[in-house]
Amino acid sequence: MPHSHHLNRLQAGLGLATNAEVAANQSLFPDSNTPAKPIVARNAEQLPAPVEPYSSIMEVACYDCGGDGRDHGCADDYYACEACGGSGTEAVLRNWLGEAFQLSEGQLDTDLRIEHIRAMRHYATQVLNAYAAPLAREVA
């Protein structure tokens, strides 16, 4: 069985994710069988780093206040929303590849976006390259 550093060099040479990159991605999205739920934070600095093109951070209107920054649960609308701190936006880490798989299985009710297609295309390219590399060496 090859040592992990040999496997990392082989994967890097093939343009594949290394074991460390795979582990980092799995720490962001640990269970592939659960629905892809976006990770939400007050700002992007509080989120883990995305793994492009499989995931990215988006700024969206705050779910709690609807984007106006006010706390609607209080009698007085002058209080800032606790979720977004009054900014009206939240940072969301989206797992495009996980969502793409769930869309294809009918497990997720959302619109298909270009980010889903890019993540799936990149994943398919890596899988094909992984299978083609040993075959190319055998032919040569």
C-alpha cells in the first residue's frame, strides 16, 4: 500500500484533489447522505474557506429580517436584527456539488444554477482523468 505522501504526489500530478484537500472538504460537508444545507453566518469571515468550484460563499438577504436589518420580533422596530447585526445580509456557504447530486436524485427542491453544472462538470472531469491516467500508461 502506498504511503500517503506518495498518493498525494500522484493525485497532484493527475490534477486530482489531495487527501488533505478531500479531508478539508469532508470537514465542511461531513455526511454525504444528509441534505445539503447551506452554512450561514453573519459575515464571510466566520465561514470555512470554500473549495472551488465545489462550494462558494454568497451574500443573501437575511432570512430573519427579510433584508431590512430590523428586528421584527420586537414592538419597537429600531432594534437591529440579531441574525445579521442590522446589515440585512448574511453570508452563506453553498455546497454546489452536493446540491447537484441531490437535484439529480430529486431530493432537493431548488432551481438548477450554473454553479451546480460547473461543480458537476469539474467532478466528472476529475473522475474521468483518474480512470484514464492508468490506461494511458498501459498503452504507452
